[in-house]
Amino acid sequence: MIVIDEKRIFDEIEKRRPVSVALNGPDGLLPKIQETASKIMEKFDVPAYVLADTCFGTCDMNTNGAKVLGAEILFHIGHTINSTNFGESVILIDAYDNISFEKVARKCAVELKGKTVSLVTDSQHLLEIEKVKKILEEGGIIVKIGDGKGQLNDGQVFGCEFYPTSQTKNSVDANVFLGQSSFHAAGIALSTGKPTFILDPYFEEIREVTEFSEKLQKKAILSVYKAMEAETFGIVIGLKEGQFSKVTALKFKKELEKAGKKVQLFALTDITDDKLGNLKGIDAFIQVACPRISIDNHFQKPVLSTPQANALLKLLKNENIDGFLQIPHWL
Ligand code: SF4
């Protein structure tokens, strides 16, 4: 069950007495966030708006939505990072899943006995990581937890940021991810080149995502090679606040023009195949927003993420692109 740290929200409202507040978080948490919003309205008699647009991370907090609504505080829920707030107006609220990993960790201890693994998870299961480490070690597994960096806590990854597993990749046999997210686990596999297992506490099963990640990798490489043939590129800047990379976009423009390509610049909030389909005369796109838009989705034309675009520039100079996704941060 997801548990939102409502006490911190209530204490903050009590202390600051805002005229109105806004709340948001990942799609999966919206029903819980609705409940919290209702409690705020009942307890404090102030409007509590739920910003219900898709929200994938702390890179996508929609502070503008809160501003337009006139909300004095935005409570951003569920993307636990190593900060508690962004300025006065954005408060980061923890939300943890209290499901136990005990049974699936014991299974894993038998399956991977004698191996050395890097133990890693996403925001919602961070509290379980030390408990699972103990179980695995008792079962004869050597467990490493890589250091956090930037916004990441120790043993935590985002969909595009993998510092803890990048740190341990040369000293482990495999990665073990706590949670249900194939999205995060596949990113770990791609960025480390190591076998990666999910410990799913709900189904109490261990799943390997290595094969799935290899398919994503093949697709990513194929797009880069297809883009080699393009004459006109569309470079798309994402307008979500934490994904805004105008400098990178202009760098790619300069490099591609040097290589004799034509470039048009675009900006979008949501980068989808439909939206890109409206743009004419473009052979391939580079989007400098969320790298997973390119890696995980299907597009009619090549749509490269930042690491893929860097690989393309290398290919255009006849340089080797081996392991271009095996980096700790895909931005
Ligand atoms: S993977 Fe995309 S949504 Fe997730 S943190 Fe990175 S840029 Fe944000």
C-alpha cells in the first residue's frame, strides 16, 4: 500500500496558512493524491487542486500549472529525491510503498547464491533496500549498493540516471532491482550491460529483463543508423521545466550543419508521434527532452534522444559508437 507523508503536508499548511495549494505526482498515485486533497479541503477549508497531467519525475513538476491556479504551495508527491523542497513554493513529499520484499528476497537468495549483485530501486521502495540487503547477504550473496549523485539517493535510479549501478557495474555479476518497473530495470540493464533482475514483491517472482533491454538497444541503434541517411533534421526542445535543454539543441544544430545537414528547430510540451507527424519536410528528429521518449516508444521516423544523437554525430565522423548507452546519465 502506498503511504503518503501527509503529516508533513498538514504541518506545512498549518505553519504557512496558504490561500490554496496544488498537489501532483505520478499517475499511479493519483487516487491516493485525490484522497489527500480531500483531507486538506476538509481540515483547512482551502482549495486543494490536483494537477492531473501526466508527471513522470521531478523533471516534470508542472509548477506553471500551480502558478496559473494561484496555488501558493505545490506539494509534489512520490518522487523521493535527496532534497526536501525547491525554493519556498515546491515541497517534495515522500510516498512509500510498504509492501514487504521478504519472500521474493529469500527466493532470490537461493537463485543467485554465490553471486555479487548491485542492489537498486526506485523512489517508492527505498525504505526496503537495507532489509533486502540483509536477507540476500544471509543467503550467501555479496551485495553492493552504489552511491547516489545529483538528486539520487544511494541505490536509487531514475529512468535516465543510473549513477549507483554505473559505479558498481565493473565489480558485480548482475543488478537486482526492487519493484515492478521494467522501465527502470531495462534502463539499468542498458546502461550497465549487465544481467538485470526484477524482484517483484506483488507477484513474488524474479524476472530477468536483459532480453527486453537488448530489444530496446537494437531499436535504439537502428534509429541512429536510419538517421544517418536523413538530409533535414527537426530538433525538438521539450518545454517541461526539468527537461528543457536549449543549449544541447543548439549544439546539435551547429554540429549537424557542419556535417552538411539542414536543421529546423521545434518546441513541444508532449513529444508524440502524432505531434511530430504534423511537421513536414523532416527526415529525422532529435529530441533533447526525456531520453526515454525515444528509447521506449515507437515513431514513424527516427526520433533520437541525446545519447543517440551523440552517437549519430560520431558515426558521421566515422567514429565507433560501441556502448553509447553505457553511461550513467543519458542527458
Ligand atoms: S527518464 Fe525522463 S521522466 Fe524520468 S527522470 Fe529522466 S527525463 Fe525525467
